[in-house]
Amino acid sequence: MSKFGFQKHREEIKRSLSEILQFDTSDPRLEFVTVMDVRLSKDVRYATVYVSVAGSSHPQDEILEVLKDHKGFFRTELAHRLQIRHTPELRFEIDDLADRAQRIENILREDSQKT
């Protein structure tokens, strides 16, 4: 698969999962889940979905378990929406990029105050 086709699949999966979470789920624990990134394996059989859970009163671990419990539903919905030969198996992970960025910013701020 070309690099462009690979990127296109990633973006289609990300967009479709975002729509499914927004419009097709009724679980209140998934209300504040945002799909941040999707990484595909080289053979496009596995997709790691990185999600952010900002503003939710539910623990991130609980939300991650709900996503994992419903991954069959998400995969079925993706199969109906996407025009690809194989719908990838989904793996959900919490995206900690915002937390890491905040820690780096705090370190830089503290360092600049010391000098």
C-alpha cells in the first residue's frame, strides 16, 4: 500500500470512530472520549486507537475498559462505513500526550524562573 493510501486509511478510521463515539453510542461514560490518533500495523490488520478523556467524571481506566468491551461494536460499525478489504482489529490506549506536554511546560517554566 502506498504511503498516501496508508495515511488515508488512518484518517478514515479516525474520522469514522469519532462519529461513532459521538452519534452511535449511548453510554454516558463515553461522552467525553475524543479520538486523538490512529496507528495502523503495516498489514492494516491492527489499529491502535489513542483516545483522550478530558472532562469526564469517570476514571480513565474505567473508560478504557468500556472501550475495550465494546470494540466488537466499533469494528462492526467501521466495517459498514469503510470501503476496505479487512477492518482492522482495534486496540484502545489512553493518549497521554497532553499530560506529557503539560509536564514539559511546567519544567521549562520552573527552569526559566530559576535563572
